[in-house]
Amino acid sequence: MSSIPAIAILSVMDRYDDYYRSTPEVFGSAPNQILVEHAGLIDPSSTTLEIACGQGRNSFFLARNGMTVHALDQSVEAVRQVKAVAEKEGLAIRTIHSGFADLRPEAAGYGAILVFGLIPDLKRDDVAALVTTVEKVLAPKGLLFITAFGTWDPAFENHQREWTEDSENSFCSLDGVVRTYLEPGELVALFPGLEVIHFWEGLGPEHRHGDGPPERHGLAEAVFRRK
Ligand SMILES: C[S@@+](CC[C@H](N)C(=O)[O-])C[C@H]1O[C@@H](n2cnc3c(N)ncnc32)[C@H](O)[C@@H]1O
């Protein structure tokens, strides 16, 4: 049985809704750099799925470059904001308000899947479910763009000391926030059947979220291709 009170679980579900309502461009307006650098590899006739699209910076980048995108997030506010921009600009983005585990596969599969910043928010069981979802919906020759935080993240030791360890390198705060950190090389190991196009681990750039303090993350990033 989880020891997290129901009210805390509710606050986690609402956390991004509140954040997106109060703060424009929480994760910036620029698309992720690995997407910018490798977008040319995506089959332009295919549909891309963005899992956990947030306020849409990556989906907008692809759609503004003529691609078709399905943008999924479990935050109702994220989906509302992405839909509003897509309608205003006439972008080929279909929004899906859902958790990724409830996603229905497209018949042809997705030509690319983007998963930026989601793994750190997932418990280990949900990371395994995410891998299953990707395997289910990625088309042959399709690309996967994905990032995670690693155990070299500057916040890792604080979370290890002050939060409850739920499973290996996965911690939960008293109010139900989850942080999961991967070991070096673990992001590639999650997808043994996929070809590695790009893989990098290190310290990301200093940045801020809204008015928050400056921070840096221990990042793992990868681009994979289905064989
Ligand atoms: C750190 S934000 C990243 C947003 C976006 N990918 C970006 O990089 O700008 C994580 C997002 O994951 C979403 N999320 C968390 N759990 C999810 C789930 N199980 N299914 C779909 N979205 C989820 C949250 O609502 C939030 O928008």
C-alpha cells in the first residue's frame, strides 16, 4: 500500500495544470536541441507523436515545419494551450488529453515519437510502461527522441537524503512529487532493440523555469531508430 495520502496524489495530478496556467513557456519556447539537429531524419509523410507535450514547444517546431503531429499530455491545461495555438496558426496538430498508457496505436504506427522530460516524473513501473508503449506504437524505421535525468544530476543527493526512495534511484517527496534518475548508460539499455543514432550524457545548460532559481540538470539524451 502506498503511504502517500489521497490529497497529495491529487496535488501531483494538478501540479502541471497550475504551473501551465500561471506561467507561459515553463520549459522555454525553443524546441529541444536534439530534435532540431535530427528532425531531418523524420519521414515527412508520417505522423509524429509527442508524449507529454507540455505547452507544445516541440510539437509546434515540427508542425511549423510542415509535419503532422499528435500531441498528448495528461494535463488538461497543457492540451488546451497547445490546441489554442494549433488552431490559431492552422497547424496540423491533433491534441490528445490522456496518459500515455491509454494511448490507442495508429494503424501505420508513428514515424517519430518525442518524449522530452517525462522519465524524471515517472515511477520505475511507469518507465517500464512507457517503454512498452513506445514499442507498441513506433513504426518500422521510426525514430524515438527521448531525454532523462541521470544520477549525476546536482539535485540527486538532496532527493536521496530528503525524499523517500520508492525504487532504485526513484524518490518521492512528502507531497507526492516523483524524481527518477537513470544510471550512466541506462537510457540506451531501456531500448535494446533500437539502433542508437545519437546518445549523450552530461550536465545540461543553466536555465530557469518561470521565476524559479537557476538550475542545471544531469541529462541523458538519445535518438533511436527502429530497425
Ligand atoms: C517536465 S514536463 C515536459 C513537457 C514537455 N515535454 C517539454 O519538454 O516542454 C512533463 C509533462 O509530462 C506530463 N505527464 C506526466 N505524466 C504523464 C503521463 N503518464 N502521460 C502523459 N503525460 C504525462 C505532464 O503533464 C507534463 O506536461
